[in-house]
Amino acid sequence: MATRHRKRRPRASAQDRPPEAAPEAVAGGRRTAVAVAAVLAVVAGLAYVPSLAGGFVWDDTAYVVANPHIRDGLTQESAAWALTNGHSSNWHPLTWMSHAADISLYSLDRPWGHHLTNLLLHAANTLLLFIVLRRLTRRLWPSAVVAGLFALHPLHVESVAWVAERKDLLCALFMFLAVWAYAAYASRPTVRRYLLVVAAFAAALMSKPMAVTLPVVLVVLDWWPLGRLSRRSVLEKVPLVVMTAASCVVTVVVQHAGGAVRGISALGIGERLAHAVYAYAMYLVRAAWPWPGTLVPFHPLPQYGGPAVGRWQVAVLGLLLAAITALAVLQRRRRPYLLAGWLIYVVMLVPVIGLVQVGRQLMAERYTYVPLVGVFVAVVFLVADAVADRHRLRRTAAAVAVVVLAALGTLAWHQQRVWADPVTFWSYITEAYPETSVPHSNLARFYSLQGDLPRATAGYRKALALESDNHILNCNLGTALLREDRPDEALPYFLRARELESRWGRTHYGIGRVMIKKGRKQEAVRHLARAAELNPNLVQAHAQLGAVLLDLRQLDRAVVHLARALELDPNHAQARVNLGAVMLVRGHWSAAAEHLRVAVRQDPNLGLAWKYLGIALRELGQMDEAERCFVRAEQLGLSRAPDRPAP
């Protein structure tokens, strides 16, 4: 008698079951989830305690310390400026406002406060990621492990330990909030819930334009894990796509205005594609093997001393990426999280993968802050699926997860040492890429800010030896030499900078300062006026031009430029002294005294300000206070003023 064989049905995997049937959802109650969330947030914060000892490092000066628009903290004026202006080739008003708020809270004398904000934002992002993943997948422990990887992976040190990279943290915060709001909308669509998605997405775009990929990410989530992908769900994203388009236009305009975008002629499309393949693959390598020394905050393009990207490398790495893609596609029904996670990774990196080249970097670890979530989801959910019905393997997997997270946290703790101070930071990059000018130049810039001019000059010479046709480096070396009172040596570098880029205001400003040193004031006026014309926001050009015009007794023109300097930087004490001097020459004693009182408050060591204030007060009949001002001026090395000042 023939035996009748029943066809064996394949065992259903955890992700094929309804969400409520997943074992973690059953076992993980609300109390467990709350406890896990709390542990994740605390661990994410503790892992970045070393960053609190760091200072202001890379771009922090331009973004925060020397940004005149937010120096007074978060005010109506700084908020209005943030919303209506680009700065440092970026338009991200919420980021500027957050930096301004930090200045209000901590001032600029406490860098740890600015780092603390980053730490808290990273902890909040970790918490939100866990909440969002659990809401989407109903899987407690896989969601916790993904959030743990996000919290502790050393690739994320760059985003958290770098004050100026606040934009990454804020953008991630609002993107996670947008996905959370979208999950609520998907469960019960209402206009109010959709508007919450729109609001969170708008906030993400105003934090960093990298959020433009979110509409595509939401389509991926519609497919998995929400299971609601349809023509209607795609059309729901049209308003978000319109917002994306608007953000792209604003970003391109601002970055072109700031000179950050390199044209196709400068870097061919073939090179861009090759670099994109290299970056996609190397981010995965760094994620799998984040060993100390391999994580470098600045990976320059090959033509600037970065790693060579050969054709054979591109071919091999391209095959690797194609294989991963093919595997994810083949497994899309049985293991849909593989394709979903891979698509999230690939799509979210598109704006920064180098197809539109911004800056000189070949790749940057900070770009992986959110995109790596897709890779973490794919790997963790694959392991969770493999051990779902095997108790012993589940315990082994849990132990391995703890060991991996501990190791990653240790590496992240160690990597934060790189961000301790500018010398440590740029020296580290110089060791990694000794043939690129950027670290040498930035190290020299730090020495210049510290007043160590010999080291600054030496650093700029090293940088210029590697990139002689860079107008900025020529101008910086000229400036360092000028500060060393070597105008004759400085002038050729300014002239070379002007030859390379005739429409850069700082070059003309440097030439103008050389002319002042040489006593050729009319020539100085011409160059300084050109600098102010080319860069209307160059405070130093307006202040210096106003001073020279005052000396030449062209008072009307002097007032215009000194007032403009104070409009751009109300704390520019020397410009205020000169404006007060103009008022003295005109006999406007009250106006002079008003400006000079502010000047001595801003810088009590300006002897000329005390001297002129004494004159103004004497003319106003305030003899006792005038005498005190003259005494203070004498203490600072100035003699008693004549009856009619000659500033």
C-alpha cells in the first residue's frame, strides 16, 4: 500500500507572523519596554561623557564662537537672522537657533555645555529610535539591539563629539519624530496626524537638508513593516516631495553662494560614480570593523592626498554591493527586512554620497548617523529570525549582542580622545593623510588664533607646499606674516591670492592692511573699499576702512563703514572707539560719550577709548569722571589728551 506523504509546509519566520504574534511582543510588556528604554538612554549618555572635556574644534569657530549673528544668544534678532540667511554654505535655522540657545545657557566660556546638549540629543535619539522601531515592528529585543548599536557605534562619535555637527543630531531627532508620527497616521489616518508628520519633516529639513530622503524612506516603511504599500500610500507623500524639492533648491543656492559645490568640470561624473561606490562599500567596512586609527573625521578626495580609488577596487566593491542588493531582493518575501534595511541605507546616503560633490571629502563618517540604522535593522532582525524558535541560540545571541555592544562602547569612548582639542584633532588627521593640505592649514589656523605665529606660518607653508594654487592658503600665509609685522614678505602671497581669485574680499583686505603698514593710505582705502564691496559682511574690512577714512578726515564715509561694522558685530570695540572719535571731531560730545562708554565696557584695556571718553566728559562738564578716565588712560600708557583730539 502506497504511503501517502503530506507536503511539509515551511516554518513561518517571526517577521511573517502578525505583529501581535511575535514572541518578543508577547513577552515584552510595557514595564519591560520602559526599563529597556531607560537603560538605552542612560547608556547612550554615559558613553559620551568623555566628550564633555572637549573644546571647540573643527568649524566650531565659524559656526559658534566667531558667529556674530548668535553671539548674544537666542534673541528675536538671532532667530530672524537664522530663518532668513545662509551661513557657512548652509541654511539650517533650527541648528543656528540651538547654538544660540546654548550660548544663552552656557556662554562661550563653557564648551562642556555645548557638548552636553549634543550628548542629551544623542540619548534622546537613541530613545526615540527604540520607541519608533518597537511601534513599527512590535519586536522588543531586536528594536533594543538596533538602538544599542546606534547609541554606541564609534562611527557616530563624529556626530556627537563635534559641536558644529549639531545639525546631524537635530535632523535625526525630527526624522525619528516624523516616522513616529507617520506610524500613528498609518494606524489611523487623519489630517491632524498627517500635519504632525509634515511639521516634524519641516523641522528636520530646517536642521539639516539631508532629511530630503524621508519621503522615500516612508514608502519603504509602507512596504515593510507596515504592509500598506499602495498607489494611495505613495500619493500621500506628494506634499512631502514638494517640501523636499524646495529644500533642495534652497540648499543648492546657498552652497553655490558659499562656493561649496564643485562643478561637473572640476570632478567628472565617472569619478563621482566611482567615489560613490567606494564610499557605500567602505561605510559598511567601517561599520563592521571600526578599529582605532581607521576612523578619521576627514577623508580627502584622491587629488587632495586621500586614498586612491582604482578601477579594480571600484569593480570589486561594485560587485559586492550588487551581490548584497541581489540577495536582499531574492529574500524580499521571506525576509523583507533585508531589502527594507538595505534600501534605507542606500537611499539616505544619496544626498551625501558624492554625486553632487560638496567640499573636498571623499567620505565622512558623520554621514552614516541615520543611514546605518537600515543596516543595523537588516542584520539584527536576520539574527533574531534565525534564533527565534531556538532557546539556546537565543541566549547565545543575547550574550554576543552584549559583548558586541560593550566592545563598540569601549571603542567609541576611546575615539572621543581625538576630539579633545584642535592640536590633537588635526595632528591625528595629519598622521592619517600627511599629503593633504587641509589638516596642516587648520592646525596652522589654530596656532594663529592662539597667537603662536611662528608655528602658524610654518603650518601654512607646509599646506601651501602641497597646494600652491589655493588662494585661501596664500591669503592665510600672508595674514600670518603680516601679523608678524613682515608686510614685505606678506604682500607677494596676497597678490598671488588675488591672481588666483580676484573676487575674494579677504585678499583685497589683506593688501589694504599691507598698504596701511607701508603708509600708503590712499591705496589702502582703494583695496579696503574693494574688499567691502566684494564681501559686504566682512566686518574687518568695514572697520579698518572706517579707521583709515577717519585718519584722512573723510568723516562722512568713515561713519558709513564704521556703522556697518557695528551693525554686523555690535561687540567690535575698536570700531566703536573710532566712531566715538568721529563724534569728537564733529563736536558731538554726548554721542561720543555714549559710544565710548560702550567701548570701555567691551574692552577695558583700550587706552584710547578711556582717553577719548575723558575728553567727551570734560566737554560735557563732568570733570570728576573725566579725570578718572584720564587716569585710566595713563595707566594704559597714554598721555593726557590735547584740547582738540587728533585720532
